Amino acid sequence: MGNSIWHFISKILPSRVLTSSAVGVFALCSLMQVQAAEATASPALPAPSVLRKLSLADAQRIAFQRNWDLLAAKVDVDMATAQKIVARQFPNPTLSVSTEQISLDSHPNSTLSGNGVWARSYDTVFAIGQLFEIGGKRQNRKVSAEAGLHAAEARFEDAHRVLNQAVSKAYIETLLAEASVTILSDSAKSLRQEAQIADTRLNAGDISKADKSQIEIAAERLEMQAKAAQASATTSRIAVEVLLGDPHPTGKWAPGDTLDSLAGQTTLAGQATPGAPRPDLLAAEAAKAKADAELRLQKAMRVPDPTVFLQYEHEQPDLPNTVGVGISFPLPLWNRNRGGIASAKAAQEQARIQAEKVQAQIQAEISIAQNTYSDAAARWKRHRDEIQPKSADVRQTVSFAYQKGGASLLDLLSAQRTDNEVRLATAQAAAETARAAADLKAALNIGTR
């Protein structure tokens, strides 16, 4: 249609009237024709179907319910609970039965009709014994099991904290990939419009065919980059679904948050102390308490535990039945549990060092996360508020000048390339800020529930 309009005007106007000013008029007509065609033309990338929206908060909630690593950490809590039950139970009593003075040749007390076993001249002893733990063994065992349960619960909470951080970063990667798709698609669409206008200028003899081809090539390259970014976005969405414990991840969902909303968490800027005690520190402290209790238990093992027993003896018919009581315990002559005590002392020292290490790591993580977040937020705001608006103005100005013949193709492509780089850099800065915010929240233990 654009070529037909140009052919018709060239017939009714002399060639000398078709000056460079008229070219602008024809370019405007061509642009109107392109915009009308866009309403019916299919886009470069297929429009996505309606997908379910998934916010970051929803993703973290689903991950808490279904993530496999977190479910495994929950099993550790169940196992520690079982150990606590075992530690609180008393040892079972022992029952013994023995029969002596059984004649292998004859049974003096038997009759022709036969006697019951109870009436024969056997010596039968029934005994029941109960072990008693002394020296604080049972108490220290209960304290150790209780500390083990606290450590397991803290490890579960820490796994939840780390999972929230991982989900946040994977979600942010998806948003960044989606932003790249949008930026590259918009740029390709813009260059396609420029190619339509360049076609009009080519027919007017204002530009060469090579100039028009360069614009089309640039547009095609951007379209291919947009498709590659779309594939990367799908991969990122699948990675999020894996963290959510989805048994059949397909990536068919759409983010409900934006990079700007996740990056603009200004409330974190002045946060300097954890919102609650870090669960990894609580786990290390509980492990130290467990090691302390284990050392006390190993020292108490040097004290022998007595076994008290009560017996009933059924003797021969001419002798009375008797009862008896007794006590037994091992003699600590050769084994004073020195190996167990030495091992427990080493474990105690190791737990103490680990607790101090975790404390130092927490302080380092908070300092690094604060510095990283402040730097990333400053760079993102400068890109968003200063650099990107200037780049967009330059691109629009050069594009308008090119349409009017006041700018070269090199100027147009350079402005478009610079604007792409600036927009992508702004999205990258927003993603880095959002990731830094997720790291800072994890370091400060904020928003884990």
C-alpha cells in the first residue's frame, strides 16, 4: 500500500516538487500505514496464553510445604523427638528362670501314673532384676536428647531460611529473563517500524538498499535474542518449580511480582541487627549444649550401675520354698571409660569452636549483605532515574531525525544499541538489588515466616 501511495503521488506531482521536505510527509504516511498493519499482523514472538500468577510470597509458602530438602530436615526433627522419648524411658527389667537337680537316670518322686513337674524333686529358681542408673546418667541422657531436639528444630528453621533465600534468587532470575524478553522484543518491534519507514525512504531514493537491509538484520538479531531469552526464562521458571517440589515442572506460570517491587525494599537500608536469633546459631549452641551433656554422661559412666534382683526358689518336696534378694554391678577395675571421656571432650571442643565460627560468619554475612545491598540499590536508582530516561530521549530523538533524513543509519543503530544496553543494565541492576535484598533478609533472619 505504501508503494502504491508513493507511485500515485509521483505521477500527479512533477519530480522537482518531490524535495526532501516532501519525503518527511511521505514517511509520515508510511508510518500511519505501518501502525494500521500492526493491528492485524502477527507479532514476532507468539503471545503467551493466560498463565497462573505466582507471587514470591506464594512461591515461598508452597516451597515450605513441598520442598524435598525441607521435608528431609523435618524428618530429622522427628528422629530427634524419638531419641528424646528413648532417653526418658527406664530400662526394662530382666526375668530369668532356671531348673536344677534334674536326674538323667530316674525320677524318684514320680509314680506309675506320673507326677506333675511342680511335684518332682527339681530345684527351680525364678528371678527378676532391675537395672538402676546412678551418678546422673539418665538425667544427662535426657538433657542431651533435649539439646539434640533443639538442634534439629533449629536446623529445620535454618533450612527454611536458606530455602526462602534460594526461592527468592530463582524467582528474581525469572523476572530478569522476562525483562530481557520484553526489552529485546520492544527493540525488535521498534526496528521493524524503522524498516517500514526506511522502505519509503528507499523508494524516494533517500537511502540505499543496504541501509534498509542493515535495519532488518538488526531487527532479526534482536528477535532471535528475544527468543533465546524466552527459552532462558522458561528454564528459570522450571528451576523455581523444582524448589517448590513440583514433581512435573513445566515452567507454565507467570511471575506476579516485578523487579522494581522486589528491589525497592527501602526498609532494609537501616536494618543492622537480626530480626530474631539466627537458627544456625541456635543450632550450633544446641549442639554445644548436647556435647556438654554427653561429656557429663561419659564421666558418669565411670560409676557402675547396680542391678537389684528378687528371686523365688522352689526346692525339693521335703524342703521349704524360699525367696531371696541380691544386687550385682560391674567392677571398674580395667575400664574407667577414659576413651569415651576423651572423645566427648574433643566433641565438646569442636562444638564450641563451631559455635564461635557461626557467630563470626553471621556478623560477616550481615556486613557483606548490607554493603552489597546499599551499593546495588544506589546503582539501580541511578540507572532508573538518570541514565535510562536520558538514553530513551536520545533514541527517540535520533529515530525522529532519521525518519526526517537528519540522522544517518549509523546514528540510528548506535542509539538503538545503546538504549538496549542501558535498559538491560537497568534490569540487571534491579535484579542485583533484589538479590542483595534477599541475601540481607536471610542474613538478618527477616521474613522467614
